[in-house]
Amino acid sequence: MICLRSISDLQKLDKDMRNKILGKAKEIKGVSILQISRVTGITRQAIKKSRNLSNKNRPECTTNVLIKKSRNLSNKNRP
């Protein structure tokens, strides 16, 4: 299991591992590609191209970082 402490850790990963994580992030219900792009700083095109893996070994820690960052962005946009 990979545990990322910050989004910059995700950006530093090798392409294959990063794409696996992005593929899992795309599977999260209610999270758009644009949200993932804003949170991670990775382009929408790169996220669209990332693999959608149906592997059950979900990187929980990584996904939790993305969910927290996404919620923080959502709350900032509210009046």
C-alpha cells in the first residue's frame, strides 16, 4: 500500500503508479475529472487517459487524501 502525505508525492510517482491511483480516484462516486485535476494539479487529459483498474487493492490512504482535498475545495466555493 502506498501512503501519500501530500499531493506533491502523487506528482512525483512514476507514471504507472500515478495512473493506477488516478484510475481509482475516478471510480469514487461523485468526484469529477475536473475536481481530481484541481486537487492533484495533474491535467484533465492525463486523468482521462489514466487506467480504470478494477483491482480490489484500493489505495485507501491515497484516496482519502484526494477526498479530503476535494471536500476542502467544495467548501471554499460555497458562499
